[in-house]
Amino acid sequence: MGIKRKPAESRNDQHARPEKKPRPSAPRSEKAKLAFQPRPEWHTAELPPIATDNAPDMPSQRTVEELHNYANTLLNAENAAYNDAHLTGSASHKFLSTVMTSGTLEDKISALTLLVQESPLHTMKAFENLLGLAKKRSRDQALMAVAALKDLLGQGVVLPGDRKLRAFGKQPGLLSALQGENARWNKGEDLPGAVEKNHLIIWAYEDWLKRMYFELLQILENWCNDEVEYARSRAITFVFELLKDKPEQEENLLRLLVNKLGDTSRKIASRSSYLLLQLENTHPAMRMIVTNSIEADCLFRPGQSLHARYSAVVTLNQTILSQKEEGVANKLLEIYFSLFVQLLKPVEAKAAAVVSQPSDRTQGGGGKAGKMAMKKRKAEERSEDAEIQTRDKLMSQVLTGVNRAFPFADTNSATFEKQMDTIFRVAHSSNFNTAIQALMLIQQISSAKHYGAERFYRTLYESLLDPRIYNSSKQVMYLNLLYKSLKADLNAKRVQAFVKRLLQIIAMHDPPFVCGVLYLISELEGTFPSIRKMITQPEVDDEDEEEHFVDAPEEDDGTHPERNALVSAQASAAPIQHRYDPRKRDPEHANADRSCVWEMLPLIQHFHPSVSMFAEALLLAKEMPPKPDPSQHTLMHFLDRFVYRNAKTKPATSRGASIMQPMVDSHATDILVKPGEGAARSAVPVNSEAFWAKKVQDVAADEVFFHSFFNQAGKKKKPVAKEEKRRKRGDDSEEGSDDEAEEEIWQAIAKSRPDVEGIGEDDDDLGFSDLEDASGSEAGSEPGLDLGGGAEGEEGDMDFAEMDGFPGLESDDDAMLGSADEAAMDVEEESEKEEVSDNRKKRKEKKRLKSLPTFASAEDYAKLLDADPEDM
């Protein structure tokens, strides 16, 4: 209303859409202006040939910087031309640009990664954006961007896989071109030599990429030191993958990975060690490089912790060696012996420092230490104990490494023999497990090089008296060391001294070790028959064999008392010097061959059946039982029998995935006992029919009781009939079943051990009179005690069996009990019987009430409501 309508022509003109101006499209000639076509492998682009001879003279720094600036200008122009010609016209690139502006972070990272993959040379801006995202403070976002960069630079084709990147001033073509007359160049002049713009663009991009890669390493270093363990774990994984795939910056990447061996978290340190070993497996030529890096950056770094050194040594002793890499083995031995010297010195210096402190110095000028001081002292003690344990573990790992590297190294040099003194010092270490490993190393060296054998056997002979063997966890290893050492010995007298001392010390050891020693002696009998003579032949007496002539002393005129005393001492000591002397340090001079093994006799009466069986077989030259398994003679294995624990179905394997672990059957002739062998032999459960069907002769000594018990239990009635009988009997069935079970167990024990008497039929009513009769039948009655009041003789004597009616007879007055006392005792017995019957009635009543329902029916309630109150 009130609005004039416009003419149709004007309306049509107004609503007519304006004509779009034609967008100037880039001509095809502009795309051709790109110096390089878009391609992922920029480093494989063909360049004009140029000489790359060695340059005798270095060009001036100003000339190189001028050419570098000009090359950067050409590179930026190349990127701008690519953006104008390709990134703005394609629909896919428009979509990627939309994602980068309005998408999520994950979409942005994916879009930038796709752009860089198309042509890394022309997408420098996208790469810089990815690097900026990796510098974010958010861990998730930053690690996501770092993972994308790792995929581009590691598994991708952005970096060349056969060489490292070169800086602009170190390009061989540029250095060879800037020689002679072309040594100087200014902007605007022709390019020197055969250098063209394409060369400058490639060299400038390579220099830029090298700087960006170094920035990525700095970012990874920051994340490797992050306070969150997950971030550190991801960072070292990225470092490993970059180091594994491409050679660029391998020194810095390897240093980052080696430094994490000393991480405060054990998981990170273990992860770093595992990744270093995987790197050596992937690139075997890097073993020497990794070894040198661990030595310089971790082991001998000033102020390095023991934990970091421990992780480094574990990594080194897991290195796979071969005969072709003798240099790596020699380097490892050099590192190990240097660590020996370094580990033994600080302990002595610290002990000397503690002794030098004044002992009368107390806190507060003589006052009693407070609570905080006590806490501080306890914390220091705990830290010292932890340090000692770590040092012992480190020493053990160093010895393991020497044992593994020794067969592959060149040990003919004189310097190696000098290191034997260090190993012998370790053999007297405070940790007995470490000492065993040192002895194993010395045995291996002495058997291969025939050096220090006498000293080794003296040290091994001395170690038998070490009381720490009892609590050591390496008893099996120690037995195998004794077997390997004594079997290779050529001196029978020395072996006999070892046998004598072994039998002397096993009296204080547990049955597993005792069985192992007895089996060891039986195995040595085959190599040294003289051991059997120590059992079968009597001891040799010097007086029976030889006559000792000693000059008689001259007439004692009192002028030479010292000479006379010396001559008499020699005469008395002459027959003793050829007897067995257990205090000799050298086993060869202990004269054990002139003695007998009397120490074996108590073992026949040992409480453990396996020990007595081994001792009897060894003493009487019978067939030895099967090879003992130390794990089958322990208390825990005995208790496991009563819970019928099923044996493991999978065989035990060596821990870890190291190829350096010894094979199961390797050096089988040098192994005396091995845990787990007995489990395979006794795999049949004791509560199975296959075990019950065995003959008694085929059952092991420690299983005779179970065999007798189950055979006797199988002759009873079926369990179903027992259950029915129990239900009929009611309450008393439970008590009766317990008594029957105890009786069955006792009968089984009596059957397996004949010296134990079983429960007979007449033993159920065993009374006090029977006990008195058993105890007094031999000793007779006490003097002065009139039991019967009659005259002496058979007719007047009173038998204890007639006094069953007098329980608790203790004194003379009890023999004169009257009829009143007897009546009182009868009343008490009747009252006790009545109480027992009342208790049974009460139990039955309680059982009947428990069987009633909790709630009554509705009819019962109605009767109660209708009843009179008086009836209730």
C-alpha cells in the first residue's frame, strides 16, 4: 500500500545477475616455468652435469654467503610459482586448504602431511607449519605432529636413504666451481663454472632441510627429558625409528638414545637398552659405533650414576658377537677390565675415608641425636645398602660380559695376563654370587690359555669353606663349576682333597646340595679311580710303610738345649707330616690320598631318604639313582605334594630374548645338574591311577608314602557308599570320618616305615594301667613303696593291670582309698555320663529346630489368634 510499482523493465534490470568477470587463468607457460616438476623424491631429480673433484682451496666465506642468498631467492620464487599454479586451481587442494583452516588438529596434521608428500621441494611452508605444531605445549598435539614428521623423514622419501644431507657451503660441485679465476662472485654476475640455477635451488633446499631436521632433533630432546614417562617413551621410540631408517644426524640421535640409559625410570632405561640392541641387529656394522658411544657418553662420563652404568653394561654384554668381529670383542674386554679397576678403587677409598673420621664426634657437641637426625642416618644407611647392592649387580654383569666376549677376542697379548690379578681380586668379593662368576671366568681362561691354573684351584679349594654357600642362590652353578673344573684336572691328589673337603662341609647344607655333591663324587669316580680307594682301602700309616731314622741326641751336657729340643721336635713330627692336613691352603699338599672318607658314614642315616639313598649307593658301589634335581628336594616341593599341584605343561625356557643366552643342549657334558629335569621324570600325579598301578620297586623313595596311602585307601568302600552311611549316621558321622581318616594316614605311615608300630585292634582301649605296666615292668617298683600290703613273693605281689579302677594314682595315700571314695567316684562317673547324654539331646534338638521353616503357615497363625490367652 502506498508503494508504487516499478515498471517491469526496471524490475528485470534490478534482478538481473551481474556478469562475472572472467578469472584470469594461469597460462600453461607458467606451469612450465617451474624449474622442477612436483615429485616426492626431490633428491633424485636430474641435474646438469658438474665436476665434483676435490677442491684444493677453500673459497671465501663472503662468496659462499652471496651465492647462498641468491639460491634462497630462487628457491622462494620456485615455491611461490608452485603455490600460484597448483595449490589454487585444483579442487583437492581447495579442500585441503579448507581442512587446514576449519578442521580439527588431527585433520590439519593429515592435510599438511599430504601436501609435503606431494612435493617437499615446493611445500616448505607446510613443513614449517608441521614443525610449529610439534613445538606446542600440549603433549598430545605435539607428539601427534612429531609422529607425522617422523613418518615423513624416517619411513618417507623426504630424506635420501643412502647419504647424509650437505650444507650449502659443503657441496662438492660448488667447491670445485669456486676455484681459480671463479673464486670470487658478486650478485649480478654470471654463475661460476658449470653451476646453474637448478643446482642452486637443490643445494639451497638441502641446506634448509638439514636445518629443519636439526630443529626436530632439538624438539625430540626436550620431549626425551619430559617429566611424564609416557612422553619420554614415545620420544625415544621416535629417535630409534629415525636412527634406524636414515643416516642423517645419526651421531646426535645415538647420543640421545644412549643418554636415556641413565633415566630415573627403570622402564625407560630398559626400553633404551632394548632399542639399542635392536639397532645393532638391524645394522650390524654399527656395533662398534654403538659400543664407542656407550663408553664415551655413559660408562666413563664424569658423575655418572651406578644405575646408568648398570644399564649400559647390560646393553654391552647382550651384544651379539662373531668370529669376524674380533675388534668389537677386544673393545668390550678393554671396557670391562677398565670398569673392574674403577669399581674396586672407590670402595677402598670410601672405607679409608670412614676410618679417618674421629669416632668420638657426636651431634650437637655431645647430645643425643634427635628424631630428624635418626631419620637422616637411616636414610643414609639405606642409600649405602642400595649402592652396595647395585655395585655387586654391576660387577656381576661385567663378569657376564667378559665370559661372553672372551671366546671371540684376541687374548694372546701380555696385557690380558696382567688383568688376571684384577679378576682374582673380584673372586674374593663380598658377594659370593659375584665370586662364583669370577671363578667361572678364571676357569674358562685357565683351561683355554693354561694360565693361572694352580692359583685357580687354590682359590676354588678355599671357597669350599665359605659359609655363604649355604644361603647362595647359585648353588647349582657352583656345583657345575666344581664338576667342570675337577673333571678337567690332571692331578688326582688334588681331586681327592676336594672330595674330602666336600664331604666335610655338606653336613651343614640342605638335602638338595648334599645330593648334588654325592652325585658329583660318583661322576668323578669314572675319571679318577683313586677316589674309590678312599672308601675301600684303610688309611696308610707311615710307621707301617717306612722306617724313619733320626740321629740320637748326644750326651746332654747342658751346653746345647736348643739343639736338643729341635732334634726331638723333628723326631716327633716326622710321622705326622705325611698325614692328611685339612688346614693346608694348597689341596695338592693336603695328603688326602692317605686318608679315608669317614664323613660319608653319617650320611647313610640321614633324615632325608634321597640323601641316604645316594650315600648308600656311593659307599657300596651300587647303581646310582637318577641325576638329582635340586628343585625336587626342597621343602616347598614336599608341601606341594599335599595340595596336588599340577606340573607345568610348558617346558622351562631361558629368560629374555637375547641370542647370547646359552642354548639348552650346548655344553651338556660340562653340566652336572640342571633344575627342572626331575619334574619331567615325575610328571605323573600321585593321586592318579597311573601312579597307584606302579609297583613298589618302581616308585621313588620320596613317593613311597603316597603310594602306600592311596593303595590302602583304594581298598576301602566306594566314596558313594560312605556318603550314604554318613547321612544315615547323622551327627556322629563327621567325628567318625575324621577318626577314620587319621587312622588311614597312621596305617599308611606304619606300612611305609616298619619301625613305627601301627594301631592294633586292642590299642583302642589303652589305659593308664597299660602305660604304667609298660614303664614299670623293667625298672621295678620304687623302694619303700608298699603297693599291696602283703609279704614279698609272687603271691603277694599286685599287678598293675588289677588297678585299672584307680585312675590318677600318684602317691602312697592313693593306695589306701576306702569304699566311700570309690562310691563317690562311681557317682561322678554316672553324672558325667548323664551330662554327655544331655548334651547329645540338646544337639539333636538344635538340629531339629534349625530344620524347621523360618515362617509359619497362615493356618497356624489363625489357630494362634483364635486360641485363648490362658492357653497361650
